[in-house]
Amino acid sequence: MDISCAFLEKLLVWVNRQALPRIVYVGQGSLGFANAPAPYLEICYVQQGDVGRLRLGEMTVAPPDTFVCLQSVHHGVYSQRYVSIKAWCAFIDVADAEEFADLYDRPIFHGLAAANPAALVRAFQRLTLRCRRAGWGYTFYPPPRRQEPSPSLSPADGYAIRSALTELLVGLLEDRREQLAPPAHRLPAAVRDTLDYLDTHYADADLTAAALARRVRLTPTHFTRLFGRHVGQPPMTYLRRLRIGTAVQLLRQTDQPVQTVAWSVGFSDPFHFSRVFKQIVGASPRQVRLADAAQGPSL
């Protein structure tokens, strides 16, 4: 197995054994790397900025200008250039994890692909939101001391944070596997481009299979068959499920009226939205919101 995939799987197993993963900090970064030694793992997505080479203890790596990395901080992480960058990062405290005791002996650095940048940023945003709402992790880095769980933190908080961190790690693992897949098993460029486009344009009310086909310069028939073969469902079915999945999150996390939620995910007719919502979710938008309210504040 690829060494990066193996490490990501190992980290995923560990994360999902934790009642509350110790997130030291998650959020945006604006400068290069100057992280003193600490028993942390860092996940970082550098969107813009050339930091030059990275030094982790005695190891030196030369990442590209835009990169995703999973690295240990046990021996420090320092960039050749301490310049302004645009980045997302998350630091995970693994001091008590026997599985990662060997990180004290030697640093690790895994360079990963950002195959779906929009989804990666959303995963970081979701983890940041979960931690901020629960009051878990610091809002700055480096932290002054190790944070201990507050009595106000509930099991639901732990589940929400663990779920968001899992989503981030699974996304990185899937991107890595896609990067390593033989060409015959990779998504065609037209399909990948469409998936990336839908991730950021799902709210466009005038999206049609024909319009999506034109974007990638294919006939509607060829495009629909190609998309279905590789994604497992027609493009418009995928789009409806993407819209409804986003609507579920908005209903749970905001107080927006159902009509506003419908408009914000690309439905011009709220009644049509409610019908499609119930077909996919098995409950009405109002029922989902009421059920979530009955379980306590949205996380």
C-alpha cells in the first residue's frame, strides 16, 4: 500500500477511537512555517505563496507552490521563506497516542494532491466551525498550554468534531487514491471538471445536463452516459442530491426560512423543493428542522 494512504488510514482509525480528538488549532494561516517542536500532526493546504523548502528536524523537503501536506511537528517545521501565504491548517495533538510514538524519533512528511480544492476548503471550514461552536481548540497558534475538555463539552460535541475531522481525512485519502489510480480507473477530465464545477455552482437555478455538457464540449447524450458510468448516477440526479444535502445542513445550522433555503440551493419553486426533499430524505424540510431542534442546538 502507498505509504501516505497507509498513514492516513492509521490516523483515521485513531481519530475514530477518540471521544474528543485533541484539535489544537484549525483555521486559516497567513505566514510561512515557523512551528517549534510539539507533539502534533499538522494538515496544511497552501493555496497561494512560495515558502521554499521545508525543514523538519534534519529532513528537508521541497514542496510545490500549491500543496497539501500531512506532517509531524515533533522536530519543528520551518520554511525557507517566512512570507505571506494563503493557507488552511489543522494541528492535532497526538502526545498520548502510542501509534505515533515513533514520530519522536523521526519526522514524517506526506505531500498530497488537492484534487478537489473546493471540497478541501469546505472540509476545513466545517471542522473550524465545529471546534469554534464547541469552544474546543485555540483560535490562534501556537497555544499557551494544553487544553483540557470543559465540563460543558457534550458527547455530541465530540461526535461533531470527530465527524468533521474524519470528513477532512477521508477527502485527502480519496484524492490520494485517485492520484495513484491507473489511468484506466481515473475519472475522465470532463467528469472531474463537472464535479468540481457543481461543488461551487450547484445553486445556479438554470443548470441542465445540456448546459453541463456544453461546458466540457460533449454532446448531452455522450456526457450523460460518461458521467453515469463513472459516478453511478445521471448528472441531474447527482445535482439534486448535492442540493438537498446542502439544504439539510442549512436547515440544521441556520434559521433561514425554508423558502430561502430552497432558493439558496438552486430551487426556484419552494413547493418543488419540498417534494424533491421528501423524496430523497424521507421527511419534509420542516420535519428535519424540528427533529434537529428537539435534539438540542445545532452543532
